[in-house]
Amino acid sequence: MEHAPDPVTTAGPPPRRLPSPDRRRPRPATRAALEVAIIVALYLAYRFGRLIGLGREDVAHGHAELVHRTQQLLHLPSEAMIQDAVAVIPDVYELANRYYVALHFPVIVAFLLWGFLARPRAEYAWARTLLIIQTSLALILHIAFPLAPPRMFPEWGFVDTMAVFGPNAYGGASASVANQYAAMPSLHIGWAVLIAVVLVRTAPRPIAALGVLHAAITVVMVVITANHWLLDGIVATALLGLGLALFPAPGRHRIHVSAPGRLVTWTRS
């Protein structure tokens, strides 16, 4: 009895199973370690970049005269007049100093932790990218344009509130390692505005309102303490604007890399 020939199998090799999305994503511990490494690297670059300008005091004072004249030409409000106007408020200078010294880093760290732990990944990545762009550009300016802050010019009517009323972030042992001539731009204002913009775009209204309030208070505290010129804050905000031009919203960007030449182009999105 003859057997029928076996049927010819025409199917190819079994299809490869693609890894599930969960397998492709890094584990939470790995992702957290990577984010910590990025932020630590940014912080170290921030500290190193600010210290590069040490020893350029004469250049920084010359730049301060230029900024002072520019603000007068632009008819910007006088920081010295604002200092005089708030002097009637009890303990206002000490409160402003404490706000300036104590909240700069803790607030940005809390903002990043909250974004990483409680917000969608795209929103956190957007905020972190804006922070990296703004801070990196600011460090370039710190190095290229050392600038003495207003409080160093009592002849122009400014009061060094830290030295007179305390607490003084630039006194004692910290004076030898802190760069007081990295005033341009003001990352106190720049980071506060960044937080406000991100929260207004992504967070519930009560939290967004807190971000806007923090930014407004930071601007006032910076002016009252005479640690920065108004132009310092304007430039820091403009740097954030450059970041927003490239990354306008979570998950969106205007940078396109095309193969095979890996050409980087600007696209509208």
C-alpha cells in the first residue's frame, strides 16, 4: 500500500516574538539611577562652570557698568529704588536673604522628584530637557560674561543685604569657593520661571498657582537682595524660551535627524 507523499510545507520560520513594551522599558531602579546620574552631572557642571570665573573681578565690574547703563537706556526699574521702597517692611531684608539662600536648590530638587515619581514620563522628560538646555547655556554665559551683582555697588545706591542683615551665603568659609561674579544670567529666576511654565502647562491648577507664586516671589527676592540685575533674570528667561522653541511641549520637538547623513534640521510641529 502506497503512502501519500508528505505535504510540502511552504511556511517560513516561525515569526519572532517582539518583546513586550514592559520588557523594552528600563526597570524603575535603572531609570532612577540614570536620572540621578544626569542630574548629578548637571550639578557638577554647574558648580565647576561657576568657579571658572574666579579671579576675573576687574572684568566682572566692567561688565556691571555696561549692564547698569543698558538698564538705564532701556528704562528698566531701578533695583535700588525698589530696595528703598520695601525698607519700611520689618525684617524684609532678612526674610529675602533666607528665601534666596534656602529655597533655590531644594525647590528644583523637589520639583524633579515630584515629576519623576508622580507625573507621566513624557512630562518629566520635557521638564528635565528644558532644565538641561537652560542651565547649560547659562553656564556658557557665566564663563564668557563674568558679572558683578548690584550689591557690590553702594555708590549706585544698592544695599548688600546679606552682609548687613544676614544670612550671608558669601561669608565665612563659603566665600573662598563661591563665585560671586556669576550673576549673568540669574538661574534663581530662570529655574523658578521654568518650574512655573511646566506646572502651568501640565499640573493641576492649585499646583500651577504655587509655581507661579514661587516665580513671582523669587523675582522680588532677587531684586530686594540686589544679588542680580533685572537683565540677569530677563536673559535667563530668554534661555528658557530657546529650550521651548526646540521642545515646545511634552513629547514634541522641532529637531529632525534624517538618515543616512544624520542631517539635523529644524521642523515645525
